[in-house]
Amino acid sequence: MKNDQARAENRIDAGETGQATILGHPDVTVTCHIRNFSRSGMCITVDQVIPIGKIVKVQWDDHFLVGRVQGVSPVGGAFRVGLELLYCSKWNEPMTYLLASAEAHA
């Protein structure tokens, strides 16, 4: 049910490139492309599989998000990874306004 709720949320497209760090022993950092985000998470594309349940820190500009991998699907030669939001450094006022505005138009 939780995934259905997350899928029903409005998503905001993004075209950002960042770094995804797969937390573990050792941590592994790869380049990622941020596809979209919502109040409960983010979708990124990476060049390698990240196992479901892993914790990933995504960094872009001066922001970062920590999320748990909820789903992975192959797309071309890459992998689309859905992250459940655990923590975000800056759900600041402009971001909150953008999310509220997107929801109002749904």
C-alpha cells in the first residue's frame, strides 16, 4: 500500500546530475541522474544495480538526500532506482512551495 501511495504522489521532473553513495563496507560512489522527486522520495538512474533495501546518499548542488532503495528496473543500459526518503538536507521553502504548487495543479 505504501508504494501505491508514493506512486500516486505528484512527482516533479528534475534534470540534475549528482553523486550516489551506496552506504556499506566500503561505501561505493557513482554518478547518478536525478529523474524526479516527490514528498516521499526520489527516482535516480545509475549505471549499476543497487540492491533493494540498501541505503543511498544522493548529493547534488548543495543538497543531499538519504533514501532506502524500494525498487530497481533496467532502462536501456542503466538502472532506474526508486528511493524512499529517509532524510533530506534541504526541503527548504522554495522546495516546499514547488511541491505544494505541483500538488495544487493535480
